[in-house]
Amino acid sequence: MPDYTLKIRRFDPESGRPAYWQEFGVDLPEERSVLDAILRAKDEQDGSLSIRCSCQAAICGSCGVRINGMSRLACNTKLSEAAEDGRNGAIVVEPMGNMPVIKDLIVDMDAVHWKKVQRVVPWLLPEGDPPAREYIVDPESMIDVTQSMACIHCGACVSACLSLEVDPEFIGPAALAKAYRFVGDPRDAHTEDRLLDLAEDPHGIYDCTHCFACVEVCPKDVAPMDQIMRLRRRATADYGIKDQNNGYGHEKAFTDLIEKYGTLSEAQLLPKSYGDGSLIRAQVKPAALKELGAKFPTVIRGLTSGKVSPKTALLHHKLQDQDQIRRIYEEVESKEDRLELNLYIVGESGGEEEGATSEGGQEE
Amino acid sequence: MPSHDVLVIGAGLAGQRAALAAAEDGASVGILSKVHPVRSHSNAAQGGINAALNPEDSWESHAYDTVKGSDYLGDQDAIEIMCKEAPNEILTLEHLGVTFHRNEEGRLGTRAFGGASAARTYYVADITGQAILHVLYEQLMRHDEVYRYEEFFTTTLVLDDDGHVAGCVARQMRDGTMELFAAKTVILAAGGNGQIYNPTTNALICTGDGIAMAYRIGGPLMDMEMIQYHPTTLAGNGLLITEGARGEGAHLYNAQGERFMENYAPNKLELASRDVVSRAEQTEINEGRGFPDGTVALDITKVPRKRIHEALREIVNVGRDFAGVDITREPIHIKPGNHYTMGGVKTDKDGRTEIPGLYAAGEVACVSVHGGNRLGANSLLDTLVFGRRSGKHAAHHARNHQMPEPPHSHVDDEEAKLRELIGRERNGRRVSEIRTELGRTMDEHVAVFRDEGGLLEAAQTVQRLKEEAKSVAIDDKGNVFNQDLFGAIELGFMLDNAECAIVGALERKESRGAQFRTDYPERNDDEWLKHIDLTLDGDRPNVSYSEVTITQWEPEERKY
Amino acid sequence: MKLAYWPGCVSRGFTPELHGAMAAVAPKLGLELVELDRANCCGAGVIAEHNQELVDALNARTFALAQKVDGAAGMMNICSTCQGAQSECQERLDADAAYRTHINEHLEPEGLEYEKGGAWWNKNFLWLLVEEIGLDVLRERVVRPLDGLRVGPFYGCYIVRPTRRLGFDFYPDRDRYLEQVIEACGAEPVAYAGSHKCCGFPVITLNRETSLRQAGRHMADALDAGADCVVTPCPLCHLNLDLQQPEAQPFVERDLGMPVLHLPQLVGLALGLDVKALGLHRHVVKTDAVQDKVAALAAAA
């Protein structure tokens, strides 16, 4: 039986000592989990070693930790894989990040995660009295929001979030995914209010830096960042919500520029962004002027360093065949409903596998 | 001292449903749980929840299936209530936001499940329990009139001088403070006792705390020998593969490639009730037709890939992460494994126990709607229907009752006990050793097939372990999250549960539902169509009997 | 090796030195670059926030143009963000035949069609260096080993996450390539906390503080780890780390002065190219210290 070394970050709040590292040797078969190893060490060597855990099947969400720096569940991380990634043969286990440590591997989820969940008004708000029977809704819409329902609140994404690392006020990936669960639910009657709220909050949907850390670590394929991007799509494309964070303006300016030129003109992106996509409005909105002022040194610096020529800054060439880009825009944007392919619904190899096309699984 | 009209212990589906129902009725409610509510084991219910909601279906049909599934040990009045109230319960959940699967018309869609004569299982992919649990928790977050005590470990229930429940003592896990709770009524919703087995599909928290605490203050337990082995669990670690897999069309094969259920249940095949399928598998394995690792094969590859993706996503992950098998491409090895306790704290149709003011709902309780064998997808229903009924009844009861004022000595006594435990010198066995031996013993002797010799051996072992448990010592001397301490307390609860299960199994000299005695292989309605009640007497359970309620379905031979 | 080459928007806009450096490096590595001058912006994650079908059609168009380049081994980009944004679209296009057909309908009037993957690929220069050219070949061609130059890698989120989308199943070391390339160039890779984190660029216009805190912190970490410079395969990261570095300094309350090189610049230095040809003088944060070290190496040789 292989011998594994766990290097565990320990902290006893009652000892007055700072956190420290302790190593434990554990004999277990390679297919067993890191949680099994921690529990083995706890059972046989030191009962004071503390970790929340319960189901051992990646469904209760208790055992979120960082293993070799990656936020994940201890129960569905195989020892053999963890040892391979470990440094100097040891499997390094630490408490999750972005949350205060209470003891050993136990962090304060209430102070961060649950507070943020509470922030997004996490319950369904239908209009009026419920129907006599069930609400009738599109079957795919239920699968669609089930992706966010699949969240087990383990905190791995919160722990890994690179925005939270610099802005603790950020609502964060788990809570925003939870928000999408209601925004995407056709039974909810407050879609626009919810979107407005999350778009206007300086720490809301536009505070996500699009780093994919949450997508990478989520053990349940919730893909929180994808849900945040959907919130943005709903806010801008469906509801035209013009937020104070410039989310709408930035997206509109960017999208319009590509429609016009085919490639991006950074020099025009900035001023247009602050005018909700319009260069003119950017000149007359006081807030926009202030923001632009803050950016001005950057542009000047770009010019003086020889990085950007005045010509590049002021003129941008249209692509050859730009009419084709415009045609595609026209075709897509003239549709009443946006088309989205959710790989959570069709599968990563959804329509490519035999028997898995839309007839395959839709019958009742 | 925190005081509430209704104090709920346990925050899984039964507890949360009870709390919401009591609050709706205007009671002041507190809900205590040793884990954060969304960590509760209700999460693990994958397949769905039964209800005769389709116009073509009827509650009578659902009730009959349940009665037959219970091997006629279920109380038919309670079963009728559960099945009648099921459709409304589903609709309530739907209105609260559960993302139930829809059919093409956008209406609630169903899947087939074991032991059922119609497809009446409503579901959310294969995370039904999780989805409902989280939606109920959303409601708890919304209604701040329900006070939540998250990560509070209850050590004992408290009675007043008249024997009416008066509250409980609990330890706040985060800082170790002991708290006395006063309550006009207490609803136990602390779940089952699967951890007395090893392996088990149950979470580490399922240590039978509620069952033991009720038993220790004199509450009778019922049918504790009725312990379900689920037909499809992973060989190594006991993890669950949902019955939904068979509901979607998966087959079982022995090592010779035979679809052996044809020999045991020619009509329902893989969808016979769980006790039947588990026994069939165990017979195949015992008679040498299993695989060398003591398993048979579950073949899910028959199910269309897109359907697997949509409806069985979680077990794809379980197969991949915990068995290294891509279940969409190859069969997976499974065997029967400990899963559910049909028995528990004896209650009536409103969740009332025999102790005034004390209620129980969910797996901790025995109403009994499951009798000798629970049908798949009836457990969630049980938690919700009887959780709600307990909550409502408790709220009413509280209205006509004064707030008790239990003396502080209760806390002092508990604190002294725990201090002694923490301060104890190490000279005995470790908690983990005793727990492991208990689990192995139960899985060896109190499993799918039982006989007197094995049960007596198990009884002896458990007696010895009880003695050894008195001198266990722990390493952790601190106040903050002293899990070592909680482990020792849980061990005591588990040993009481195990003792009662064995006593019940020895007592029942027949084969019914999950209890199959190789030395008494027939069902014996003349002598044993009755519940076995266990009440603490000294430090041993005293056996008595109570009648099974029969309303419209007389016992008959059970065929699938 | 002949390649369909997508330089992206930024390398031809605000970081022209990248475009120049790549053009200078390519022949040294035997790369024949056929620039996709009719192709369009990848959307940089922003158009995807607006409309998924739109961004998928736009990138399918780029892929289709690349697939039409005769004799090309594949498509190369020089921007982590292009790589990530394009891979995301490609994942959807490859996943579902019906969807792909639908998207291709947008390209039909132009006579274009994206054909599903197979042997066709789209790789960032970093991946191409390691997987198609090979570190051994690179080492052979190094004429000026960058001895003693301490380089901090900075990947850019889009090229390292999510691993499942980005082919890590086949190439598990893709998050260690920069270190390997730095070593192959004779320099010393410097480990620091920020190497795989976010530069903050995507929110520079949405939440300036979050954005600049990130940029500042990573450069400070690299400085503390003793790096002479950092190197990145992403021009958008470059914008936030180099162009915005003076703005980021107040957020970490210190002077940084951390030069940020584009990947082709670092490779170009090792291949013996002139610092001017590589555009090292066109940075906001002065690269003098790097240039001096290189000059000293040249003098010693």
C-alpha cells in the first residue's frame, strides 16, 4: 500500500500560536481520497486535526480545502493524483482562501460566503398567487437553472476567486451563480429588478475579472463565471440596463466598434465606453468626463513612450470585407430571441455522439 | 436562555419543513443542527420523490404499492395520509422554486422507480434531495422568524418534572459554549443511523443522535431491525448509485452475463422493491455468480447518452471520481449496501411520540409508513409530509402550553460529563477503532441475510464495545470545533442504535421486508404481523409489541 | 512551417512592438506566417457577453479563413485572450453538429465554412513553440543564452483556464510552458504568486480599483521574488501590467518599475535579435535593465 505524506496547515485559535505546518504519513490505496487520508490521520494520530466533512461523495459541500494550492473538495481528490501534483512528494493541504480561518482546515463560511448569498435575495419571487397546479415552463429552462442549482456551496470558487482576493466586497462567483438561478427561472417575476440591482452594484456582475478561476475549481460544473456572463447578457442585451459601472457602455462600445471596423480600436473604445457607446454622449456626461480624465495620463503615456502613434490612436482602418461582418451582425441581431448553446444541457460532445441528437433524449 | 414554542433538532428536509410549517402557524421557531443545514444528508437523495399527481394515477395505487413494499408492516392509516398529501406537497415545492424536470408540454415530468405500478417519481436530474433542501433553505433565509442555530451539537433532551419535554442542551461547536434551550415542544429531525454500518451510503453525520436521545429519555423506538440495504452501492466505499439509473432503464447482470432478476422478479425485474433486488444480488454473489470483488454489474450504457447527461449527471461523476468508471460506456460493479433505517422513534400520524411535547419526523422517526421496506423515492415524501404535520401539530400544542423554565443544572450536568471526557487519560481504545469494529460487525451479521448465531455474536460484540466506549479518551482538549469530543458522544449514540437494531432482529423470528432470517425464511403473519417496540429499561431495551394498522389492504403474498 | 497567422487586434494597435517582434522572430524559427488580414476580432470575451451566436459566427469565420490557407499546418495566434475566446467558441462549434451547421449558415454568403477540428488546430505562439517547434529546436537556435536574466512568467487567464476546454487533457504541462521556454532561452524562471493570476485588464473600465490592485500586486510579487522582468504571451495583460503600471503603483503603495516583455521579445533576445527590432524601447516601463544585461552578455560573448 502506498505511503503518502500530507503536509497540513494547522491553526489552533486557543493556543496563541500562529498557523504552522504539520506532516502526517498515511498508508492508503491510491484510489482513496485526500479526505480519507486526513480522516485516517485524525483517527490514528491526532484527533484534534479538524476539517468539516460529511457525505464523502461530493454532494454535501463540507470539505472544501486547498490541495497543492488548488481549491477543491478533499473527498473527490484522489491521493494518487494529489501526490503527483504535490511538491517534494508531499500533498499540501490548506484551508480555503478569501475566508477567515477558524481552526485548522475549517473556515468561516458565514462571514463571507453565506453573507454574499443572502445579498442576492436568494429566493423565488413569483408574481401573484401560485397556479392551482404547477407553473408551466419550458423544459430546457429548468435544466438551464439546474446548473446553478447544482451548486453545493462548498466555497471552492469563493476561495479561488481572483477578484475577491483584491476586492472583498465583490459579491463573488457562488452568490452570483445563485442569482442567475432566479434570473434564469421563468417563474420569477423580478428579473429586471434583480439585474438592475446586480448591474448597479459596484461589486456586482461587473466586478468579475473573467479569470475562469471559479470555472476551473467548481466540482459540480456550475461554471459560476458563465452564469455571471449570462447575467451580463440578460442585463445588457435583453434589458438594456445602463449601469453606473459602465458595463453596458463598455460592451456596447466594443460590440459596435467590431461591427464598424471588424477589429478593435482601443483608442476609441475608452471614450465610447463612457458614453454608453456614443462618442458624443461621452463628451457631455459629467461622470464620463471624470473617468476619462483619470484615463488621460495613460493615453498620453502611450503616445509619449512611442508605443502608440497618433495615427493609430485617431484612425482605425476598416477590415477588408467589413460588409460581411455587418451582415452577420444584422442576421444575428435581428432575431427576436438570442440563441445560446448551453453545453451543460447538450453535453461537451452533445450532438456528435450517436443517438444523442435532440430526438435521443427528449421523449418522456 | 433561548426559548421557542417549537424547537427543531436537525435541519434536513424534515426539520426545515417542520420549522417552516410551525412558523407559518405563528409559532416562534428555533432550528438547531450540528451541521450547516445545506450539509444535511437529505442532499444525498438522488432519484426523486413519489406522488400520484397525474390524473391517470391515484393515491390508492401509490398507497397500495407502499403497503406491499413495506411487506405489510406499514401502518395503512399513515400511508394513506402520506399518499393523499403527496401531490400537494410536490406542488408546494414547485411553487417555492424547486426546478423539477418538465415534459415537452412544460408540465411536471416523471420517471419510473422501483416497486411502483406507475411512473410517479418527480425529480430534479439526480440531485432531487439537494434541490429541495436548498429551496427550503432559501425559505429559511427569507423568513427570519425562524431562528437558526447552525453548528450546534445537541447532547441531550430535557424533560420537566411532569415528563413533558422542556428543551435541550446543546454545545455551540464554534466556541464550545454550552447552551440550555427552553422549548414548549421539540421536533426531532436528526436523521438516520447508517454510520453504525461500514460501509454505508450514509454520511458521517448519520449517527442516530435523535433516535438515541429520545430512547434515553424513555421514548419507545419501533422496528429498529428494519434496515434497508440499497441494491446499488459501490463496492469499495459504499457510495450510492441512484435507483433512478434502473428507473431510466439500466440492467443488472451477474458475472456470467445473465440478467438474473428474470429469476427473482419476472415482472418488475430490476424495478422490484429494494429488499427483493438486494436479496437477489446477494444470492448471486453468495452462490458464486458474482465478480471476484463480491459484486454484480449495473449496466447503464443502455440509457441514451443525452438522457444520462440530463438525468443522471451526478452518478456519472460518482462513477468517474470514485470508481474510475465511465458509466456511459461500461458497466459498473455494485453490491447491496447499508442505506436507510425504516425503524426509529415511534410516532403517530402527527409526529407525536409517547413523550408529551416531543415529536419526530423523517428518518429518525417510525410512523410507520415504510414498515419492513421503504420504496425508493418515498423517503423524501415522508420527510416533507410528516415534517409539515409535526410542525403544524407542535405549533398548535405550544399554544396551549406555558414556556417551561428548565433549571440550569441540566447544563452543569452535561458540562461536567464533557469535561470528564475531555480530561480523561488515555488508557483505552480510540473512538475510531470502536466505530470501525462496530461498523464491520453490523455489516457482517445484521445485513441482507441474518441468523440467530450471527445476531448473538453481534450482540456480544456490541456489549463489549459499549464497555470499551466508557473509557475512550480523546486528543483534542480545546473548545473550538472539538470534533474529537463530538465523535466520542456520537459513538455512544451509535452503540445504543446498534444494540436496539440487534435486539429487534433477534426478536423478530420471521422474514419480512429487510429482515431476512435464514433460520426463519418465511413471513409469519400469524405471529409477527406486529411492530416491535423497544423502551430503555436500566441500560437495556425492553421489548413490547404494538399492532399494525390495516385499513383496506389485507396481507397477501408479495410478488414482483 | 507554414501557418495561418492571427495577430489579433491589440498587436496591431496599442502594442505594435509585439507584432514587429513576432515578425522578426518567425523566420528565425522557420515559421512562414500567412496573416489573416480579412479576419475579425475574437470578441475578447466581451462580444460573448453580448451575444453568443454572434461571437461564435465571428470566430467560425476566422477559423474558416484559416482553414482556407493552403498548406498551413494550423492557425497561430499571439494573444492569450484570442486563444481563450476562440477556444470557447470552438468548443461549442465542435460539440454540436446542428449548431455548427446553423453557425456556418452565417458564413455561406461569403463562401466560407468552418469544418470541425480533426487535425486542425489553433495555437498560441507559446503552445506552438513547445509542441510544434519543440524546446530542443529552440535551444539549438539560441545564439545568446540569457544567462542570469531572472524572468517571471505571466500567462494570462485565458490560456490556462479552464483546463478542460484548453486541451490540458492532452497537454497537461501547458501551465508550465513559459517556465520551460524561459529556461530554453537560457534565462532563469522566477516563481511568484501572481504568475497564473488575472492581470485585471477585463475590468479596467468597469472597476478600476479591482483591476489596478491586481496588476500592482502581481508586479510587486514578481519584484519581491527578484525578477528582472516578466514575460507574457498576452498583449492585453501587457496593457494592464506595462501601460497601466504607473497607475497601479498607488494601489500597492510602492514604486514598481517592472519591465514586461512580450513572449516573442524574450525569444527574440535569445535568438540574437536586436533590441530595437524587438521594440524593447517602445514600452512604458523602461526595459533598460534588461537591455543592459543583454548587452553585457553580448559583450562577454
